[in-house]
Amino acid sequence: MRRSAERYKSRAQPRASRRRAAQLLRDSRLVPKNSAQEAAFPGFSVRENVSLLSLARLITDPVLRFLRRCAERSLVSELVQRRNVKTVGIEAKIDSLSGGNQQKAILARWLGINAKIYLLNSPTAAVDIGAKAEIYRLLQEIADSGAAVLFTSTEVEEFPRLCHRVLVFRTGKVVGELTGSDATEARILGLAVGMETEKQAA
Amino acid sequence: MQTSPTDFLGWFSRYGTIIFLLLLVVGFSFARPDVFATKLNLLNVLNQASILLIISSVLTVCLVMGLFDLSIAAMATLGGYLVCKHMVDQGDNPHLWLTLIGVLLFSGAVGVLNGAIVSYLGVSAFIETLAMGSIITGAILGYSHSRTILGGIPDSFLVLGQQSTLGIPNPVIIMALVVFVLWLMLEHTQTGRNLYAIGGNQEAARLSGIPVKRYALLALGISAACAALGGMVAAANLGAGRPQGVGETYLLNAFAAVFIGASSLRPGQFHILGTLIGVLMSGAISNGLSIMGVETYWQYIVQGVLLIVAMFGAGMVVMRRR
């Protein structure tokens, strides 16, 4: 993630704004889609899955990088409790959790670090209703703590509830931007299927 | 816990190898109490297993990350030969430690080159290390003109493979150090956790910000250096710098030991403790069977059967988990 900032530098931008863009990318963290391919480490415990990104804070020194196991356990216990992950214990295998709880555990992994910008790829895809509500609450909490949250979703009803600003994509292009109370389900859908054009929206 | 056939299999594969190892030791001890269960013989088993264990442990580090390293055999030969060669070339007052460290650094660098080719040129590790093994083998044969170094190897080096300290053979001490350090690294450091993460799900590890490519350099570098160390112990033990075939004898046994290890305690995961069990088992079998006067060919057959049984047990556990 960090080094990919270089790739987004554009020649056309002035130096200062390029530097700002790079800094933004450094401050942001991508939370991948919940799927076996992108986020979970199957066969490993909930503890190992959750603590992965926080390990840098749990080491004794920067050279040998020994892990403080007690600190790791208490951090994971706290994150798991706060995120309401239903598991028999932090040593349970991540595969033994339901899809929604796996997703919550994985979000807990990213909460261990305090990023300024969170980019989430479909955080509620393939998650049951109860877990969805908890994920919404979590996104709200992150935003309240002062971080910016940017997420993608295919479920229209999520946007009016959660978002200040909604960008609607159709066939890979942004076809409209809705803010505040304009971001209603009907208008988002209208833009998405092409019933409403941006001009009308604006 | 309900008992079902698969639960029993799970339990069996988790602890089966350890129980089998204990049964072997107890069995051989009862069969030949005068020979097998003596301090001398047990130290002998450890001594014979030490080089295999060093090589198996570094293989474990690579496999944890999901990389096959087949160049360790040639790397061991390289380490042993280079040290002998340079010690002899230095004449009367050879710098033992400088030579050892120099050769370790050189082999480590070759390992890092392995990692760079795997990571940045995208060649699969299995093929790349096979090719590098061939290159190294060829290079040593050319460098040595296929001549084994027999005379003039200073005692200060031979001590590493032939003497004992406080009653424990030096190869066993070196092996214990290597195993302990690698165990610490894999189980108790962020580096080890990241290696496991990469082996568990490379894409997720990358998306979590772990520099996956650089870890390949690290794993293959460590692996090459430690394999060279194993080769040095073998050369010191042998008292000769052979330019060919030192590491090769250990390669397949090392794979067998590591996979038997991966089927015990934590089925489906490679780990140092399991590797230790796998190596001790193979050591106990070959030592015990030869003490019992069983023909050598049985050792190979028994080890092969054992490997299949162990892998079958572990496979059942992993399938049940899905």
C-alpha cells in the first residue's frame, strides 16, 4: 500500500499536491473484500488473524522483533469484544466462524491500527443482516473518531443511512454525485440504471 | 467432544507421530537394552541426525512461506567445500571464524539472489531453486576440478564435526542452536508471523501491507546460509571437502521429515517442532533397525510407508476442517 503511492504520482500535478496525494495514500488503509482470497488466513487462529496489522506495536524492539504475547492476547481480546465477534475464544480457527463474524474479525484487524482514511471494498457483501447492522455501526464509529471512510457497495439502501456523499457508477464510469439529503435510494437507483442523468440530478 | 472415526483420525494424526516415536524408542530399548538405550547410542542418533535436522529446519522456514527450496542440497555441498578449500589455501594460520562467516555470507547472498529471481522475475521457486542447485553443483565441480580436499584441513575446523563439548558432540550443539534460533524466529517474532501469513494466504498478506516479495529474499537467504552451515558440519564430520553429493543425501530425507512434521501437532502447518519430531523419527528408525540387524533396504521402505500414513492422517484433518 505505502509504496504504491508512487504509482499515483502524475506529472501534471504540481509538486506540493503530488506530495499531498502521496501522504494521503500513506495515511489510508485498504480493507479488502471479505473473501477467502483477499482477507482471511484460513487455518490460523482468530488471534493471528486479528493481530496481524498491529504486530508493529507489539514488538519488543525493531531489530529482533520479538512479539509480546500477553500484549497481543489482551489487544485481540479487546478488539474482538468491542467488535462483538462471536467466537468460542481467540484461539479458535478463523474458519470456524460464520461469514459475518469472520468479516467483523477482519475489520477488527484494521481497527487495531489508527488510519486516517479507510477504504473498504464491499464490507457488507455476503454478510447476514445482524452482522451488517454491526458493520454499519462500526463504519459510523470510525467516522465519528475523525477518520474518513470510503466504501463501495451494491446495496443501495446502505447509502442514505451512512453517507455524506455518494458517487454512482454505471458501466465503470461515475455518472453522478449526490450529497446529503439528495442521496435517496430512488435517485441513486435512477442514476445507476440510467433513468436519471447527472444534469437532472444537479 | 463426540467420538467419530474422523475425530479419532484427527487425534491420531496430531499425536500419532509422537506416540509412534515414543513406541519406537521404547520398543528398540526393550529389544536391545544393551545397545539402543545407552547414552552413547542416543547421542549417536542425535549426532547422525544433526545435519539432517539443520537442513530440515531451513526447509521448514521456506515451506512456511510456501516456497520450495531445492538448492539447499547443492548449497550444503558448496558451504562444506568452500570452507575446506579456503582453510587449506590459507596455509599455516587460517582464520577459522573469518572463513566460516565469509562462506556463510556468500551462500546467504546466493540465497538472496534466488529470492530476487523468484520474486522479481516471477520464476516459480521450485524450478528456480532446482536450476540454481544445478548451477552451483556445476560451479563447484569446475572450481574444484572434481578433486576432493583430503589433507591439510586444520583441526580447528574439524573440531566442529568430530569433537564433543561437555560430553555433547559439537554437531548436536550447532544443530540445537540453529533449531532454537529458527524456532524463535518463526514462533516468536513479527518476521515469523508474517512468513506464516504469506504461506497462509499470499494475496491477503499483500493486501495487509506485508512486503511479500522481500520476505522471499529473507527466507531463501536464511535457508541458503543455514544449509551451507549444515554442509560445513558435514564436511568437518567427514574430514574432507567433497565437491559433490554432500547435501544431496539429505534432501529427500529432509522433505520427508518436514512433511511428517507438518502432519503432527498442528496438522497442515509446517513448524520447527514437528520437523524435530520427523527427523528424530527417521533417525530412530534407521539407527534402531540397523541395531536390530534388519537389512538396510527395509529402512527406506519403512520411512516411505510412514510418510504416506502421516500425510494421510493430516489430509483427513484438513479435509474435515473444510
